[in-house]
Amino acid sequence: MTDHPLETWHRLVRAHDPSGLNALLAEDAVFHSPVVHAPQRGRKLTAGYLSAAFHVFFNPTFRYVREIVGGSDAMLEFETEIDGVLVNGVDLIKWNDAGQIVEFKVLIRPLKAINLIHQRMAAMLQSSQ
């Protein structure tokens, strides 16, 4: 039996290892960034944004503080500290019947955190090109 998509996601996060993203993401996955206007469509773009997020968000202070899980989607609230700024956010994750993520949306607060994440993600994405 295949792991539940959230179990796989949590395992990748704990290991700080984005290498399993391609298997976890559906070919037509869509990523909604808190700092990019248009949705990023397709496995490759979604994996690229999530891989960059692994480097920006996942430090020793990162933790999920609440989860609300439904049959095919979930809300995971997180907190992390980056450069002395407390980042509070929500990952909204939706998966298909095959257990692959089809939509990943990130919401962040406060404004100071959004600006910091925007700078960090832009730098990370530019360096990966």
C-alpha cells in the first residue's frame, strides 16, 4: 500500500529532502505562491518552487502547529523563524485518488515575513536556473 500523501510530505520535510517531490506531485500539479501572481502549472514548476521552499523555510525552527485533514485535502499551519522574523503560514494541499498532490497553495503572514520570503525565494529560484 502506498503512503498517504501527507505522510510522504511530512517525511520529505523531516528529512529536508526534496528528491521525492516528482513522485509525490501529479503531472498537472499547480502551485500557488504567496509572492507570485500567476499559478505555476505542471510538475516541473511546482517541484521547482517547493524545492526552493525546502531551502528557504526548513530550518531547525520550522514546525507544523496545526493540521486539518479532509478526504482529499488538508490545511497545515506552520511557523518558522528566518533572520529574526517569525513567519506564520498555511499550506493548503489537495491530492487526487492516486495519492499525488494536484494543488499546493501557500499563504504567509505578516507583511514583513512576506517581503522576506519574496527576497529569499527569488534568490533561490534565480540560482537554480
